[in-house]
Amino acid sequence: MIKELSEEQVRTMTLEEKDQWWLKNVYKGDMPQLTIRSALTGMILGGILSLTNLYIGIKTGWTLGVGISSVILSFAFFKLIQKLKLGSEMSILENNAMQSIATSAGYMTAPMMASIPAYMMVTGQVIPMWQCFWWIVVLSLLGVLFAFPLKRRFINDEQMPFPEGYAAGVVLDSLHDEDGKQGMFKAKLMMIGAGLSALIEILRADTLLAKFKMGFLAIPHYWDDFIYKFATPAIMGTPLKHLTVQFDTSIVMMGTGGLMSMKTAMSILLGAFINYFLLAPVMIDAGIITDTTFKAITMWSLWGGAAVMTTSSLYSFFSKPQIIIQSFKKMFSKKEAKDDILEKIELPMWIFAVGIPVIGALTVYLGHIWFGIHYWLGIIAIPLVFVFTLIAVTSTGLTAITPGGALGKLTQITYGALAPGNVTTNLMTAGITSEVSLNASNLLMDIKPSYMLGGKPRLQALGHILGIFAGGLIAVPVFYSIFHGDISLFTTDALPLPSALVWKGVSEVLTKGLSNLHYTAQIAAGIGAVLGIVIEIANKKMNGKFPLSGVGLGLGFVLRFADAWSMALGTLIFWVAKKMCKNKDGVGYRAFVDNQETLAAGVIAGGSIIGIILILLEQAV
């Protein structure tokens, strides 16, 4: 059973009190965690799952979380090993360490679907495979180092949910629960959620069903497809479906919403509503947004949304700097170090102090000799990484969504002013900030379930590093084998690479500096910057009870409306269930209140796993 602080305790207890409570009530001491078998299993599963992330990213530009998938696969494998009397089950912390490795391997593929192919398309030159491998590894390692000083602030003190990590923790707890009845109920509930989500994904696979002559079972990808058979609802002449205002039949994003707070989910929905119902139709009608695609809309709207996230995250962070100050004091004060009850458990701050200058300098050097980034421009990218990591971690902590694309664009516009006309510098510096912030956020996502279950954070960081190499050694060679050095295959039906196209497009727009950004986007960015600060000031004045989240509001501008709506609906369903289910012994209360996270995690896991399987089947059949 996972033990957690109440919302009131999170608000009122000091960091020292929270650390003492965790050490007494949660920490599992020397339970096996990063063992040889957990490391090997994580590296093997992570390497395999990194290929699914690579494929999906090439096709859609999106990356999928593989943590929950790896946890269930690993648990099932070692359960079978135990039944065959060939070994024992993994401990819950071994399974968690394995998940950290696999997740790291899955997410390190991000540059191969964005900045790297965009660079190749712009220059017409193929980056040597060994350079690609070490570039990604160095950026990923820098991301791990930037995460070190942020863990105690975002996880220990603020107790941010990190929904995907929380879901992994709940799944782990359910699988390893020794309480017979409660454990079985959790497992059944998770299976029901997973089964329903998986069934919906199967019924959505119309192409695959048709190949097996079962097309009559298929359901549409969006429920509103039925409406378009009779009418075309539109705003100012733009069909709603072109504005991404649709109702997705998948319930995976609804499961994600089940792990969000009402404040975050409604803020995302409000941002999406403002963008897609008001601003985007006006901009399209005025000819400022010239195409009615999601990519074209976000090329305009991301500036305002990213500005809200930027100022909101920075103000929130610097309005409470004592955690970072205390972390630095611990490096130079022996007394402080002795007073730290988690000294031998937490990530040592000296690694951060030494590692970032060393790996940062290596990043700047490699960027110069491989991609022609001037030293001073590379050096500027390092503090930008810190700024964007704060934003990315805040976003990931609240929603499980890391806005790497939006943050990359902020770097591109910055370097559009610093180095106008230098397209390659524009692309690769954006790759630095995006990839590093992504890895830092994912490490904290991995540490969240470890914190929930009583593990050692420093072992999670080591596992993350193992995953980086596991994913790189498999995914990079596979990526190069797909296009065989022929860049002309990029942007074809086989390799559409939508993210790389957007990155390339933004860099080309900004080659002459900020003047190429439409004045309305500049105005939106200015308003967004002020709005983010105002929201955080209001939150501070009202002790966090102000009904809007700045990061959530900004995210609504860069997500599809269909996804924002699905997440908000998921949050709303569980909120209503809590209001309606009063009988604590009833099934409804036990399922939707006591085990909300278990049910939501099942929905996410079932839909994600079967989605990967269906993609592989569609290619094989």
C-alpha cells in the first residue's frame, strides 16, 4: 500500500519534516534495486521498446511512454520464471529500476525524429552514425545532470504528481501487493481498465481489421465522424475537425486526465478553447495562418503558449528559491551535510557541480567541431538548458507532457536573433535544449515511483544512464538502416518525419531574424509572458488555490484540442464519481475514489501496449 502525504501536509510541512516522514514511513532500506538482472532486463526491454518509439516518432512526431509497458512485461516474465522454478520474482524496487532503464532507452530517440534529420535536410549531408550516437548520449547525460538539483524541490517538497511516473508506481504496487483481497481487487480493476482501453484500440484499427475481413467491427477514430456524414460544423468557415476540435474514441488520454488535478486539466482545456475556438479561426480567416492543419496552427499559437509556460515556470521557481540555495549550501558546509538525514540516499550535489561544467563544455566543443556552432553561441545554450529544464519539469510534473517541441522553438527564435541566417546553429542549439530538458524531465518521472515506493534516487539515475546507452546502441543503427544514407527518403510516405519538417520550417523562417515572425505572434507572446506572471502571483497570494495553472494554460495552446478535451473529460469523470460515490464499501467508491490511480493506470497501460502491438502487426501483415 503506497503511503502519501495529504494535500494539507504538502502545503504546511517543511522540507525537513517531509524528508523525516518519508524516511520513517516509506523508505525500504536495502531492498534489492539496481541488480544485474534488473539492469539487463531493463536494457533489453528498453532497447526493443526504443524501436517502437522511433517508429511512432518518425510517423507522427510523438513519443510514447514505455515505463508502464516495461513494468508489466518484466513482471510477467519473472512471474513465469518463478513458476518454472528457474528463479525468483523481482522485488518491487528491482522492477522499478528496470523501468527507469527502459524509459530512458525509449526517450533518447527524440533527436532522430526532429533536430538530426532536419539538420541533414538543410545541409544535404548525412551525419556519420558514430557522431549521431555520441551526440545523443552526451545530450542525454547532460539532461541527467540538470535533473539532480531539482529532485528535492519538485518531488520531495512540492510532491508533484508526475502522472506517468505515478501510474508506474501504482501499477508496481498493485502487481507486488501481498495483501490478497486488496491486491486482487487492484489487479482486477487494472485489468478491466486495460482490457477496455485495449479493446477500443483494436476496434479503431480499421485497416488491420479489414485485412482480416473483420472491417464491420471497426469504430471511427473520432465519434464526431458521424456528424460529418450529414453536416460540416465550422467556425468562421473552418471545419471544426481542421481545428482539431474532435472527440477521440481512444480513452488513453482520458486515463492520463485521471491522474491530473482539476485545476491543471481545466487550465489546459481553457487554453485549448481560447486557441482553437477563438484565436485560430480569426487568424485563419485573416490569412495570417495560411493552412488549416494542426502544424500550421501551432506554428502561430506556440509562441503565446510557450510564453505563458516560460514566465509562469520561472516566476514559480524563483519565488521559492530556498530549496536550491539549501542544496548548494550542502556542497560547501560540512555541518549542513551532517544534518541532512537523506545524505546517503539522495543524489550527491557534487556530481551536479562537477558534471555540468564538464559535460556542458564537451557539448559546446562537439557542437563546434561537428555542426559549426560558434563557441560563444554554444556556451549561451547551456544556461538556456537550465531555464527550459525548469519549464519542462514543471510541465511533466503536472501533466506527464514534456513540451520539448515548444521549448525547441523558443531556442530557435532566440538564436534567430543572435545568429540571423545561421540555419544549422538554429537547429542544433534547439536540439540541445529540447533533448536535455526531455531527459531531465524523464529522470524525475522515473524517480517519482522510486520515491513513492521507498527506493534510492541515485540508483535510478545510474539506471537512466544505462538506458541511454541501451537505446542508442540499438535505435541509432536501426534508424540509419531505414534510410541507408539517402536523405531524399525523408518526408516521403515511408519516412514522413513531421517533427523534423516543423523544425526545418521554423529555422528557415527565422534565418533573417525576428522580423519574420508575424507581428500578431509577437503580440501573443508578449501577452502570454505577462499572463504567466499574473497567474503565478495570484497563485502565491491565494496559497495555490487560484483556479488556473500557467503551465496548464500554455500547454492548451500547443496540444490538439481533441487531446486537451479527452484529458479534461477524464479528470471530470473521476471528480464527478468522487461526488456521487459516498458508500466507502461500495464498488464505485473503491474503484473511482480509493483506486482512481490504479484504474487510470490500467487504461493508459492497456491502450499503450496494444497500440504498439497493432502498429507492429499492421507492418507485418
